Amino acid sequence: MSDAPRGRVVFLIRVPAERSQEFLDAYEKVRYLVAEGVPGHVKDQVCRSATDPEQWLITSEWRDLADFEAWERSPDHRELVGPMRDCFTEARSLRFVIHTSTTATTSTTTGGQR
């Protein structure tokens, strides 16, 4: 197991309203395959903007960013996510190292100073 702090990958995307269901169907196929078979994947979420129905956010958490990067370089990656990406009119991705995490009962810091 890696000593690296967990990573978060954020995708900001636009999907035309008329392709929303197609996007969600493609996302469902990707998320279950990733959750069941990609090393280092912890969890993911898909969110739709409350004010702009064409704006979407996908976040995924990884044991460390190297796990995500290995999956992104894998031969199956492009083929698997292709149908989902075909629905995008814009896409931007960002990668973060998780520094601090808070839940209802705990708070943890994984690096740096408090």
C-alpha cells in the first residue's frame, strides 16, 4: 500500500440537456467497472448543477494519484470512457492531493501543517 496521500480527480463538463440520459447511462457502465476492477479507486460521484442543467461535475477519490494515472494510461481506458466523452461539449479535469478530510465525527490531516 502506498504512503502517498489520497488523490481527488475533478472533471467539470458540459452535456447538452438532450444528451443527459445518454451521458448518465454511459457513466453507469463506467462507474461499476471502475469500482469493481480498477486498483486504487476509492469512490466517485456525479453531480448536476442546481442552476445550469448542462453543467456536470464528476469527482473520484483514489488511494493516490498514481493509481488514477495508471488507469488513465491503460489500453481499456479510452474505449471504456468513449461513449461518455462523446456526450461532452466541454471538459476540464483537475487533480488534487487530499490534504484534510472532515466527516461528521472525525477530522484528519494527511500532509502539511494545520
